[in-house]
Amino acid sequence: MEMRSFSDYLRSVDDEAFLKLFNARPDLVAPVPADIASLAVRACSAPSLARAIDSLNQWQFQVLEAAAALNEPFTLKSIVAITDKAAASALEHLIGIGLVYPSDDGMRLPSQLRDVIGNEPAGLGPSSIAKIKIADVDKAPPEAKKVLERLIWGPPRGSVGDIKNPGPGVAWLLEQKFLVPLDQRTVILPREVAIYLRGGKVHKESFINQPELSGAKRIEHQVDLAAIANISTVLRWVEELLNFWADEPSDALRAGGLGVRDLKILSNHLGVDESCTAFITELAYLSSLISFDAQDRIMPSHKFDIWLMQTPADRWQLLASQWLITSRASGLVGRADAKNVAALGPELDRVNAAKVRALTLSILKENPTVAPDAGSFNNVLTWRAPVRRNSSLQEELANWTLREAEWLGITGQGAISKYGIEFLTGEDLSIINQDLPKTVDHILIQSDNTAIAPGPLEHEISQQLAMMAEIESRGGATVYRFSEATIRRALDHGKTGDEIKSFLSKTSKTPMPQPLEYLIADVSKKHGKLRVGNTSAFIRCEDTALISQIMNDKRLEILALRRIAPEVVICDHDATDTMRILREAGYLPAGESATGIMLTGARSNRALTKPRPPRVIGEIEIPNQDILNSAIRAIRTGEKSTHKQTHLRQAANEALGALPRTTANETMDLVNRYILEEKSLSIGYADNNGAVTHRIIDPIRVSAGALIARDHATGEVQSFRIPRITGVAPL
Amino acid sequence: MTDGPLIVQSDKTLLLDIDHPLSTECRRAIAPFAELERSPEHIHTYRLTPLGLWNARAAGHDAEQVIDTLIKYSRYAVPHSILIDVAETMSRYGRLRLEADPVHGLILVTTDSAVLEEVIRARKIQPLLGARIDKETIAVLPSQRGQIKQSLLRLGWPAEDFAGYVDGQAHEIALKQEDWKIRPYQELAAEGFWHGGSGVVVLPCGAGKTIVGAAAMAHAKATTLILVTNTVAARQWREELLKRTTLNEDEIGEYSGAKKEIRPVTIATYQVMTKKKNGVYSHLDLFDSYDWGLIIYDEVHLLPAPIFRFTADIQSRRRLGLTATLVREDGMEGEVFSLIGPKRFDVPWKEIESQGYIAPAECIEVRVNLTETERLSYATAEVENRYRFCATTRTKRDVVEALVKKHQGEQILVIGQYIDQLDELSEVLGVPVIKGETPVKEREILFNKFRSGEITTLVVSKVANFSIDLPDATIAIQVSGAFGSRQEEAQRLGRILRPKSDGRGAKFYSVVSRDTIDQDFAQNRQRFLAEQGYSYKIIDADDVFQGKI
């Protein structure tokens, strides 16, 4: 079978090659294409090609550029000639991911690839149409050399005052056809001349190998120690944040997200800077630990309670795994000299965030015990991902990833930790539980009204203490300070003075100092002298007998009246309802202005709504091997049946002499093939009213959803919109 | 993870578990660079501050040592950010140096020309500089040596001062250790100061700061100016120096409101130094009147602003600051660092107590209940009068009476803030009162009588807060104070901390009105001492009346 188009090539490869292709370009099997023709169309579409190019490193991209600088078909030899002999393996990779494909007469590029990488690959102009004597370039007069020097490394265009009246250098070059006029004012340097002047190579320098990552060398043991400290810290941060919100939910901004002032309050509470605070709030959000309720208040969700009961390793894994895949970049919050972006807000998504994060982590993983320098790290990053769509934030995203990985404990002292490696390779993380410092079950109370927990406290104790005392200092240990306000808070939470006292003396290894005992006694004595409660309506009457009467009236049971003073009764129905019911029962109530009732909610809030974590925008994940294998089977089967159907249809068409009919995918496949083969086609084309006419055309190229072709009937080049082409058949 | 005694917190505090076997060793290791913040009974808190770290650099420690020490003693992993911060902060010290150049006089030299470029562009620094000598050197106006150090510190680029000190006019001074011996910590303090050149020594009240001063003078062997808080303190310094050193009466002068003597060793009061005549500080010339080799600032935490300004101009003389608490209510610790010098010596109170150099003290808070009428008037009193009202309630008088009766025969001081209250107490107790208007002569007579045991009880106002030497006072009863001043509480306790001849412990009573702002202030006042490990015991006024204590 002759093999010229990309689909021909795909039909010829084995399953292993498919696997490699799909692994590198998961978008090709999401959803699984019906047959090889549609697979080929998808693989040659501009978005998919751009994605594939994104995955290239600098050397692979250089080789691709060199390939694009050659006329098709080309050979490995011709590529090596203009690059380096290392190009062979790079080319193999390019073939493997379908950016270059072999055909009968040599290598070719998928038809739209040139559109994606631009018309001037590596700053090279088009090939010269005229024949030129390349060696004569060396004889160029000095003025001409000057002009050439400016154009060698691209862009290959230069402007001249007037093409009809050029300077002596340009004139000589034009005469020798070393420059080609484009229009009245522009000249262009042909590809051959530029490559010759570049010394026969396309690039000034071939970046074959990844640059070395330099930075401080760390000791593995120290790295792990630092990382485990970071892990315990980040868990504590999240817990403290959510406990804070359980007490005092923040109000979300109308535009969504957390206000600057609230962020500051949280940052003070946690004792970390604002960018770290934003990171922690986002972590909680990504992991569904918080939810926005109907009033747009930010509160812990039910999942928080479940999370708290898990082991540290599980808790950490949830946070880290959500962080790894999110498209949100919390580093955008509070950037200096940039528009203010709110944490938890709608503006944090960046399409390449997860990809850059993954790349950053993989570079770290390849270089254990190195805490990279920023400069060196960026060099490696640029080599690994030289051309990216939306590349603007790449460097910043990578730096944020380094910072956040440290906060999370994926790294310690800047180098990847064993926990980080295990997390990234999907190993069991229970080692974290073993390595975290052992929890302590006691505190030391001192006479200056502080209590010190000399290590991470057991969860129950730390919850209780956080209620009774203010945290003054955090870290391996925690310093708590008792004051009137904190004791009051504990009493507000329903503890009694005696409970506080007995909890503290039970938990403390040291005897309870007397001033603290007095403090607790003093505050609890005063606490609750004033009583506050919720009510909807009150009934007031100076006649206590009448009050007793309504309290005992069976018909009023529905009101669930409560007598809080001899002359005052309250109920939970609103005033209008209460009055109505009273009137129905034959009483004669009158309304009283009911302002000044303070409404306070329950202290520890949970949202009633279901958490809605942000969705992940960005790259398509690589499906597992089973799915890929079944995708291949599906394509193969589809291919067989399509083949049969096409034959049947063609036979029918021929019999009926009807307009050609093909499926959309077949259309694209055929068009791509006949463009290469430079054949004329017969197509059915629908006009604005839906009437289908028969046209004979010479296809030229496909661009932006249209087929550019010469119409035999008019002899003009015109564009045919692809969705309107009802079918294609070769003549 | 080791099992060390130290926990390094992420907010740069260091918690030292003093029950740990390595705690003493660790304390010695971290003391050079960390500031002791609190030393209650179980866990001491130190803090890493830029000043502390620069202090350590000044004393010849480098970041490597500091980091090694932290890691060595730390129980948990030391937060990486702190290690970075330590290295970063310490590397800022010493990039700029002040030196004396034989040609250009005082010069500012750098090892990093970018830093020099940065600082000479600062608006505050520019007017202090002379001509640019080369890329790394610039001349400094010699008169601005203190000013430039102060301004550079504020910019975060502290300059190391290598310009040296003038020796001053030599004068033979030696310690006269015949019937007494200098204590080891006093000697350490004096030596620490002498090696550092200038600086501050922090010692508890009653721990013998005067002797540290005398020992420093013996090191300097030069004419000395001593600045003290008031005349009584001046006289005590004089007596102490006569007793402890080879100086004789003619060599020591007093420069105060009463006398204006200038001798090789001159003791001047802050009050006279800051007295203005026609809008100028006429007495500040004293600093120039002699070629002083050493200047001692007693109670440096009280140093008034004009003297600070003047101190900036005498940077070539050695300076020693003495204090019990470096807590300044005005937050001018940075000025003390750059103008007097870094802290050279510091030791927890309880450590000295355990060595027996200060008397063990028991702190007792006596809570009195206001009567119903008092409560009502308190509740309706104007906010600004509330403290005065509850601090001077009638009930306190009865408690004081009962306490004085209970401790009959012991030397008792009754200390308060409000003169009316003190007058009333003096009348009720039938004992003399010393207040601001009491003439110095009369004060001395009373103090001497008190010392000799002729009178056993004295009522004193805040004039007695500082530097009066009452060797045998064993009981102090505080009835009111300057609101929530922690430092005042410490000074007052200091009055009874001198070791007693019979080894008896001292008692410090603080009488407080229950459920009032008085109680809130008391809590704040007690904080410093509680942080020094003094545990307060709270009792009821009724217990006092019933003799239960």
C-alpha cells in the first residue's frame, strides 16, 4: 500500500506505538476516536499539535524547527546535517508522538504543524524559488555583508526605503537573489542563504543536554527532618484556620473570594505572611474542607470533621494531592505591583499551573539533595519547556511551586524529601505517621499564666486548650497564655470553672499556680450574670394572673410559650403569628415595637450546603493502561467497519452517479491526503440555502476551518468551509 | 531528632526546658545571641532578635556557630526559615566598620560597596558624612560617631565600631577587698563589659550593681563620671565606693542640686544634668569638663532623652549601663544598644537567688473586697478617676494595719503612689512618711534611723523606688502604684532583696481591690516578676484579719 498521509502512517503502526502516542498525547483518546481517520484528523488539528509541542524540551524543539526548515520529504541525514548527530534520538521521539511521520519517500510533517510553529521556524525565511549560487555570498561587498548580518538570526525580513531605489548593499543582494523583495518596502532573506551564513546549521547553539541544576547540597537526613517539621506545621495551619472559621466565619466578597482585610486577620492569627495564608486557605478550599453557605459565609464543611479523625498521613495526602492537580495558583494573591486578586476568588485559575507544578516537582525529584538556586532552576525549566502557550507566568508559577512545596513539606530545606518522593510516586505515606514527633499528653503550667506543651499535643487536648487559652508561640512546642478573655471564651463554650480547673490540673505535669486558679474562679463567678437568648416575640403583661392564664391555656400550646419573668413570656413565633393565635383564642393583644433584639448564631458553625471544590482546568490526564488498550481495540474495530461502509457507500454512489458523501472525519482525512498528492477532487458543497452543488477542485491547504482550493469551474482560488463539504471523492 | 532541652519556635522564640540535664550547658551556649525574655519555673523563653544576633557578632560569634548551637540542642527540627534568617541577619553586621584613619580621621569602611552606596544615599545618613575617599571608604564627621551608628542601626546595617576609645585621664583605682569578696557573677559582668568596650549589664535589684561599677572602674583606672537617678542614690554610690575601693573622700565629687563638685570621680544626678537654664541644658558641659575615661549610667532604663542625645556625642569614651530590667516603657532599647552599647551580661534572678546572693522573696497579693457603697461609687466614677478610687479604698488601710501588726519587729516599708493615702497611713500607723517634698537631709536621717532599727516601719512614696539602700527591710507592703508598670513592681521588690544577715526570706505584699481595675493593673504589674519566676500567692483580706497567714 502506498503511504503518504498521516493516516496511512497510523494504519501501519503497531499497538506499542499507539500506546506511546497516547501516553504522550492523552487528548487523542479523550474521547476515544471512532477510527484511525478521525484519530489522524484529531492528531493533526492545531490545538492538539500545540499541546504536543508544549511537551517538547528545548533540544527536541530545535530538531522540530530544523525539520520545519526543510522541504518535505526529508531524511534524518538532512536534519543531522543542519543540527547535530544527536538529532536521531530526538527525531525518534518526534515520530513517536506524531509530530513527524515517515512516509514512502521520506519524513513528513503533519499538514498543520507549520501553522502551529509559525511560518518562519528558527527565524528562517522561505526557500528561494530561483536558483542561487550560494558560494557567491562570500564575495558580498562590505555594505551587503552588513545587511546580511542583521538578517542572519532572524527575523528574516528587513525594510528598505524603496525597493526600486535600494542602497548599494541591498541592490547587490537583490541582484544575486540573496534577498527577495516581498513588497514595496520589505525584503526577505531566503532560507538557504541564512542556513549557509549560519554555518550550515539552523541554530546558533544546540542545546542537546539539560543544563546542570546547581544549588546548595543538603544532607538527606536533615532534609527529611525539615520536611517532617513542615508537614506537621502545614497540618497545624489548616486545622487552626478552620477552627478560626468555625468560631468566626469570614464573609466572602460579592465578587467571590476572601477580602484583603480578612486575609490580614487570618495571617495575624496564624502568624504567617499573607501569601502563605492565601496558600493555606486555598488548600482548605481545594480539599473541600470549607464551604460557602447561603449567606456567602466561609465555614468549615462536614468533611473537616472527618478529616480531623484521619491519620496525619491521610490528612496530608488529601491536601497535597489536591494541590498537585489544581489549576489555581494561590501565588497570584497579593502580588506586589499587580492587580489584587482575592484568595478563594474566581480569578486564580491558570491553565498551565498544574503542568508547571508537575514539571517543577519532577525536576526536583531528579535532583535529590539539591536545594536549587533560582537562576539555575529557571534555566533547567526553560530547557525542559522552551515553548509554551501562556508561558507568561511560567517562571513565577515555578517559583511559587518551590515555595509551596516547602510549606507542604514535599521539600525540606529546599530539596526534595523522602515524603515528597513517596507522594509523587504514589507510594504509601504511612511513614509520615511514624516520623512525626510523638504527641505529648501533658502541658507545663507556669506562674506567669502561661502553659507550654513541649511537643505536638494530642488532638483532644489541643482543642480544649485552644478554647481556654490564647496561643502565644507556635512551632515544635506551643505556648499558651491564659487571660480573662480566654477563660471567658471557654466558659462561653459551655465549660464550667471547675471543669476548666480539673482539666488543667489533670493535664498539667506541674502544679497549678494559685493566680491561675484565682483567675478562673474570678471569671467564672462573673460569667453568665447577664443572660442573652434568641427569641422572636415577647408577651408582656402587668397582670400576672393573665400571664398565668395564657401559660395554662391549652389552645396556646402551639406557641410553646416560655415564662422568663413573672410579667414576661417569650415564644419563637413571630409577633404577627403570635398575635393572630392569641386573638383566635379570644385574647386582646396589641403589638409593641420590637426593635433591638440581638440575634446571635451558634458558635461553631458548619455549612449546610454541599462543598463545591473548584474544578480543575487544564491538561487531560493520561488514562491508565487498560483504558488505553481498550481504546486501541475500539479504534481498530471502528476502522474495520468504517472501511467496509466506505466501500459499500462508494459502490452505491458510483451506481447512482450521486454526489460524493463521506463522514466529516473521512473528509478531513481525504483532503489532507490529496493535498499531499496534489490531486483534483470532486466534492459536494452546500450553499447558504442548503442546496448541494458538485464542484471539482484542486485542494491547496486547510486553514482555520476552511479548505483553500482552486475551483475548476471559475479557475479562482477560493475557500470552502469544511462543515459544508458533504463529501469528497478523488477524480 | 535529638532529645535536647531546646525547642526552636517558628516565631523565633527559643524555649529552654530547665529541668533537662543539658539545660545549663544549653543556656550558656545560647546566652550570647538570644535575649532572655522570661524565666518562670519550668521553661525559660529566649528570643532571637537582630540586636541579639548582632551582639553575638560583636562578641566574635558567627552565624555558623549560632546555627550549630540551635541544631545541636534542639529537640525538634529547627525551622529552615529561622536558619536562613539568622545567617542573613548576622551577615549584615560588620559589612560596615567605623575606623580611625591616621589621615582622614573617622571613616566608614565597607567590605561590600553596594551596601555603602545604599546607606550613603539614605537621607538621615547624608548630613553625617564627609568626603568620599574611595569606592569603599567615606569620611564621617567625628562629632557624628554616635549619630551615624544610631542611624545605620535603624537602616538595618549596624556598623562595627573599631574607632577605639580614648583612655581618659589616668587615675589609680583598685578594689579594696579586705572584709568582703567580689562575687563571681559580678566579676564576670565587669570583665564582659571591659572586653566589649562599652555596654549594659543587667542584674536583679539588690545583686550589687554598684560593685560591678566599681570593678569596671578598677579595670579602667581612669577618671569616671557616674550618672545616677537622684541625690540619695548619689550619696550611696559615694559611700559604697569609699568602702569598696581605694578612693578617698577627696577624690569623689557630687554634682547635684545641692553641690557642684567636679573631682576625678564625679557622681551626678540625671535631674541636674537635664535642668534647663534659659532653654539650654547648662550642665551637660560636665561631660566635657574632664577627660573622662569611663562613664557609668546607673538605672539605664530610666535614662532621659537629653542625655541620650548627649551620649551620642561622647562615643569615644567607654560607657557602662547598669539596670535590673532593660524594659523601657518608651521602646528605646535600640538607642541603648547603639549609644551605650550592647547587653554584655545578663542572668536570671532565680539563678542568683539560688546562689544565695539575693534573698528569697515571697510575693503575696492580698485581695480586699470593696464595701457595697464603695462598689457603687466605683461603678459610677469617671473612668480617669477609677484607679485612684479603688487603689485608695478605706478597706486597704485596715489590711495594712493588720499586716504591720502581724510583722511587728521586722523592718517594714509601706509603698504607695498617692500622697493622701500615704499621709493617712502614716497617721494611722503612727510612723513617719517620706515623699517627694521631704528634704534630703530629713530623708537621710529617717533612713539612718530605719537602718539602725530605731524605727521599724516607714511609709514611702515613689521617691524610694530606686537606688535606696535599706539593708534590713524584710517586708514591703504595696498599696498603690503607677498603674500597670511592671518595672516599678520589680524595683519595689528589689527594695527587700538584699540578703538578710539571718538568711531570712523577704515578703512582698501587694494589696489589691477585688473586681476592679486595680486587680487588672496588678496582674499586668506582676507579669515581669512572674516571668522571672516569682510566683504570686493570692489571699483574702479576711485571712489577714483572722491571722490565718
